[in-house]
Amino acid sequence: MTAVAAEPSTEPVVIDGLSAEEYHADRTSISSTGLRKILAPGCPAQFRYDRDHPQPPKREFDLGNAVHTEVLGEGHDIVVVDYPDWKKADARALRDAAYDAGQVPLLPKEKQQVDAMAEAIRQHPIAGPLFAPGSGIAERSIYWTDPETGIRCRVRPDWLKQLPGLTLCVDLKTCRDASPDAVSKAIRDHGYHQQDPLYIDGIEAAGLAPDGVRFIFVFQSKTAPYLVTVRELDQQSRDIGRAKNQRALRSYADCMATDAWPDWTGPVTEIPQISLPTWAAITESEEYLG
């Protein structure tokens, strides 16, 4: 099923060709990133401010965006700015013009790195076949309504690959360290265990996975030789993520209904107490109070 715009609806909608800018600018639905921002260490007040005050492009995301474009064949156009660095005013002017045009500006050395990272993905025995050109669809925008809260949700899978009897949702992430231990910590720190079940729920709600869907993470180091870790989340972590999503959806629904967007504390009449982190309280209690 396809449509030309993400119109408010209670029915699932799948949109091909929607730009990333249009997708992220949507105010009729909430994404996985938004749900993660509502829960601690974020809060509804910060989520609403960030939503209403979009930030300009960040250099730290340029490399990842460019790798996505090279691997998926979809995404931001890449513009190579032929300077050794960004020190000269002319280089910065070209960089800013690229940002204004919705493009990703790269120095020649950065473009070489992106090409090397994309090639490392292609040569990987698992990631390479997953992202084989023509074997999937990049960046489809999926909208559906959460049955419990009535909130409109949206997801945008990097790569949706439909096989006989199975649908794969493959998510590519570039990172400083792609070792399994670092990946596990990143899943916790960035709430990727919430992204996984929300994408699965959206894909299934849209009827794109009649025989089930598996969500696959592909993490790639941004340091040569650009090693790759491919992992699938365990069920307990997915269950935790889905429960966190539902709590965030309920909180968001309350905020939408009341137009009240509380901070971490919320409305109180007494000043709350605060304690040391649990691990610190245990360690220091043993040392100083034991």
C-alpha cells in the first residue's frame, strides 16, 4: 500500500519516496527517537522543545549519513568539498551551502573513508548479502496507530528485505567502537532496544510481514579497518524495549490530551529527595558505614 503524503489517519500507511526532511518534520505522529526522548534521562518538556526547535545539521552525523547513502543507494546527496580541511572561509561557505541544500558535505579524505566503509560492508560475509543492491527497499516511511493509546506512530527502516516466509528489517549504525561489548552498551545508552520492537510493530501493523519480521542491527566502526558486528536483539531486551515504548506512548498521550509537558520532577508540593546512584551507595556504605 502506498500514498503520496502522511495524512492523519487511523489506518496504516506506507510511503515510498518521502524525503528524510519531510519524515522528520511530521507533527501528526511520533517516532522511535521521540519516544526515547520522553523517558528518563529525557522528559516530555525537553522532547517538545527539541521537536519545536529543530537543530541545524551536526558534523558528527555527516559520516554516518554518507555511509548510509553509499550502502543503501538512498539518502542525502554527497558533495565533496575539495579542501584539506574546513579552516578556510571558502570551504566553510561551500559546506554551509551544501547543508542548506539538504546535502552532506565531505572533504576528499572523508569521502575516501566513506567509500572504504561501504566496501567493508559489501565484503562482510553477513552484512554484504543483507544489503545486496536490489534485494530490499531503503527508507520506506511507515505510519500506524498504536491500538492501546490511539497515538499515531511512524518508523523508517533503513532496509526492508522481504524473503519467502520472512521479512528482514536491517538497521545500519556507524559508531566509534563496534566490538560486541561496546555494541551492547550502545543499545542500552541509546535505547536501541526500544527501536527494535517499535519497528517490528510498525512493519507488522502495515501488513509488510505476514510471516513475521526479524530486526537486524549492523554496527560498523568508523576506524579502519571498519570492522562490522551484526547482531539480533534477545527477546528479554526486546520485551523491555516494548514496555518502555508503551510507557512513553502513555506519557505522550497524556501530554497531548492536557497540553502539559512536564520536566523530570513534574508538579510537586514538596522538594523531593535524591540519593547516590545505587552502585555508589552500596560501595560507599560498605566502606564508610559498614
